[in-house]
Amino acid sequence: MQHKTFGYIRVSSKEQNEDRQLIALAPLGIPKRNLYIDKQSGKNFDRPAYKQLVKHMRRGDLLCIKSIDRLGRNYAEIIEQWRVITQEKGVDIRVLDMPLLDTTYCKDLLGTFIADLVLQVLSFASQLERDNTLQRQAEGIAAAKARGMVFGKEPLPFPENFETVYSRWRAKELTTKETAALCGFSRRALYEKTQNRRQPKEM
């Protein structure tokens, strides 16, 4: 039976472009039907294309990916998927940006040991970089908040009729629901806008 070559591409959101990975895989001449692409968040890691890919690969086939982090979102998942593909499925893996991670070379015990060792180091480094990125983001947000920067939606502006409507609300001429509607607010937004003012009881 003739062995097949497959390619797998993953981007972390539907807005990201997969062209960079496609260009890297292009010289390998992989048939379009053997290219599997997932545009899924790394958060939930629901990868339908990857699951189909694993089902279609057979012993002796070759899987090509641009970088090792396409296999998983963290150290443990990368190691596990490498094990599933190379040991359970009997499929070779070629990582384009790391030539040492190519199981088609040196299939003896030493070659396998070197590939596994490099995989462990790179997977750990990938996880460490991801953790550091998340930590830098959290530190940046905390520093921005400390400087008074506000995140999220901009607060709704007060309408021109607010003081008049608010006065009528305080005088109990209008219900909270009517007041909120006249101001273009939700009831919650109305309470938030007036939390530092004296508020009438609900009618």
C-alpha cells in the first residue's frame, strides 16, 4: 500500500490567516485533499479537522507541520499527541522549523532518543513562552489599571433630557422603567448612573 503525506495547519481564531503555514508546506507537494486546517481557539481546543486527520492516517504515512505547537496548546498535549501519532498510529512526523524533529531520519534507537529529547525540550519551551506571554499581558493590564485606564465598553453618556427626567423620577412622577426608557438606559444602567444621587423608591 502506498504511503500518504498529510499536512496539518492550525490558527487560533477564525480571523487569523493560515497563509504562512500553507506557504511553508507548499514545497512538499501535499495534495489539497490531504491538508487539514483548524481555525479554533486554543482555549477550548476543539479541533474537528485534526480529529478527522488522525482517523485517516495509516501506519507508514507522514504528517508535516510547520511548528511543534500546532500539535497542542501546552506541554502535556504536545507530548501526548506526538505519542499517539508516532506510537499508536505508526505515522512519521516532520516539523519544518525544527529539522531534528523528523522521524523519517535515523529510525534506530539513538535517532528515536534524540527526537524524543528535542521534543521534550521544545514542548517545554513552547509552554514556558505561552505562560510568560500570559503573565506579561496580566502585568500590563494591571499596570494600565493602576494608571487609571478603564477597560471594557465606554459608559453611556447622559442624554440632554436627563436632569428633567431624573427630577420627575425623584418626584415619583415616573416609574424606574419609564425613566430608564426615556433616558435610553436599561434599569441597571440607570441605577449605576444615579448611584451617587438620591434615588426614589420603586413605584
